[in-house]
Amino acid sequence: MSTNALSQHYAEQVQRLQDGLPGAIPEWLAGRRRGAAARFSEAGFPDPRQEEWKYTNVRPIATKPFMAAITDAPVSEEALRAMGFEGLDAYRMVFVDGRLRAEFSDLADLPAGVTVQGLTEALASDPDPLEPLLGTLAHDRFSSFAAANMAFLTDGAVIRLGKGVRLERPLHLLIVGSAGGPATWSHPRVLIQAGEGSEATVIEHYADLEGASGFTNTVTELRAEAGAQLRHYLLQDHADSAYHVGSVFIQQRRDSRVTSHNVNLGGRLVRHDLNVDLTEPGAEIELNGLFLVGGRQHVDTHTRVHHSSPHTTSREQYRGIGQGHGRGVFKGRVLVERGAQKTDAQQHSANLLLSPNAEIDTKPELEIYADDVKCAHGATVGQLDETSMYYLRSRGIDAEAARGMLVFAFADEVLERMELAPVRTSIERRLAARLPEAGAIDVIG
């Protein structure tokens, strides 16, 4: 499709959206969607000439005339079970092409003080409590994709934890793309409101049915009130022909703790932006990430941690593995505001190249305006250590198995931090299946 035809295609979608809004949703949301549609229409898709997108060209996304799926795609319980985590006892919400499928979801026996709903349902039944939550953390300063999500959002999850409530079982959000067509897109939105002293584990899991090649553009807004403890898993295992852009916005109050596990294994072109704002003393964030790129995959992760208050802590550990002609990108920015004394921020990016044609770009950044802080960052890109290979070979381990052991150990430095054993084991198996040494890793695993 020509550039002019594409511009017209999206202009028509924006106009159709604006024409259909009045009366269908609350006016406060209609206004936000109109504004987002206008900003997306004006900004267009990001360009590599923009600093935040210099390593990632979204032309494969920008040149396709995406539209929402018209009908519910057929899907079986067996197919969904294969995407799950064996042995995990969890509440479950299933979305297909961005829309909640209640028949496959299980939210029975939620404890008092916990509300979990589909976004469409919540807006239809009682929209006013969502006004201070939906779209108030997210912004599109770094990416027009966040504006597109607000403009075209289809459905999503609303998770609200009352004061002091502990959700004993994890909540698994399985967000699935169908094989409905190469130009099918969806814009799910996840809202997490963790009340004072509450605790929960939420798994955001993106996967695809066989033959999927669409585009998922997602936004998550997570608020952790004073003393809340949130463990957030963001797992992306799309088909290798699919596209994914995700934006996460986290705001933390006094003495809250959030742990983020971000794993990228699939997708043709993937971009993740994780934005964290530590707004009150004692707030602590831990960001753990792993990506594997092979074939012609491209995975780009940007983290931005904003220490806007004194006595806040951040820990970042990201690891990347490149093989084939894959390309990975990691850019981590830590900003310490003036007055944010006693900040403790540590960031490290380690990357492993298994192929001469693979490429990984890493760019850690520290921007500090306070003088009493403890901050450090580091980045490495290299190949397998020959000394370690020699050590293993000298003990009778063949070259393929030795190589597999070292690659697996490198990745497991991040995966072993996951508290949920069924999730960790499943990811380890999926990682092994994507590596050339899969057979060797199965033997040692």
C-alpha cells in the first residue's frame, strides 16, 4: 500500500473512531480518546531519526494497513492450555485479539477486597472509578504507540487490590493473537491499582495461535501505594511473524516494592518501554530482563527509572542473547532528581553473541542531579568464554553440550530470580527449544 493510501487508511480510522464515540463511553474517556487520536494522527509512527528510536525502524509495522479483528476468532481450550504453565495454580483471564473471552477465564473465589474485571465490562457497569486510573500514568512523550493504544483500545484488565489485601494465587493474563489476518491489530490496556500494604503477583503473558502474524500494541499502568508489594511478569512469546509494542508505566509510593520480570523470546519486531517513577522515600524497584533474538528478529527494550524522591532504590539486571541475524537493543536510563539524596541505583546489561551476524546494541545512561547518592551502571557484549569452554571440554563434556551449558547458565542468572517455579521452568524449556544446543540443554536440564 502506498504512503498516501496508508495515511488515508489511518485518517479514516481516526475519523470513524471520533464519529462513533459520543454516547458509547463516558465523556471523560471520549475526550481522552479524541485527544490521543489527534496526537497519533499528527505524530504518525516513530522514525529512526528520533533519538528514542534510532536503533529500531518500525517500517514493517507502519507500512501495513492494520485494523481490529471483526469477529471472535475460534480458539480451543487445548490450544490455550499449551500456552500455559504446567503446575501453576492461578486465576486466569484470557484475551484473544485484544478482547476478553470469559468462557476461557477463571476468576472464581477471589478474596474480599480484590476486584478483577475486563475493561469493557468495568466501563459499562461503573466507569467513574476508572477516571483517575485510565490514561493518567501513561503518556506518549517517547512513543506515539501509547497514543494509538488510547485511541483504539479494545479491551483489557482492571485489577484493584484493597488496603492490606494479599492475593495468594497469581493472576495470569493470557493475551493471545489469532491467525485472523496479517493486518489484524489489538490494543489491550492493563490497569493495576495496588492499595496500601497489598500484595499480588500478576503475569502478563503474550502468545499466539499457530499462523498468527498480527500486531499487539499494549499499555500497562501500575500503581503501588504505600507498602504495597507487586511482582509483575511480562512475558512475550509471540509467533516469529508477529509484531509487538508494549509500554509499561509504574508509579510507586512510600516503602512500596515492585519486582519486574521481562522476558522476550518471540516476535518479528518487538519494542518494550518500561517507565518507573519512584515518588516517595523507601520505594524500591527491581527490573530483571532477558531477550533472545535469532533469525531476523529485532527486540528493543528501553527502561527509564526516575528517582524523584530521596531514599529510593533501583536494581536492574538485563541480559541478551543474539544468534543468526537477530538484533537486540537495550537502553537503560536512570534519572536522579535534585533533592533525591540517598538514592541507590545499580544497573547492568550483559549480552552474549552466538553468531558473527548477530548484533546487540546497549546503552546505559545515568543522569544525576543529587550529590549524596550511590549509583553505578555497566554493560558488556561478548562471546562465550574460551577458558570456560576449555574447562568443560577437559572434563569430558563435548563441545555442543559445553556450549549449551554456558548459554543456559548465562540466561539463568536472570531466570533464577523468578519466584514462580512453573513459570521459570516453562521459560527455560522454551528458551532451550529456540537455541541450537536445545538437545544438549535438555540432557543437562
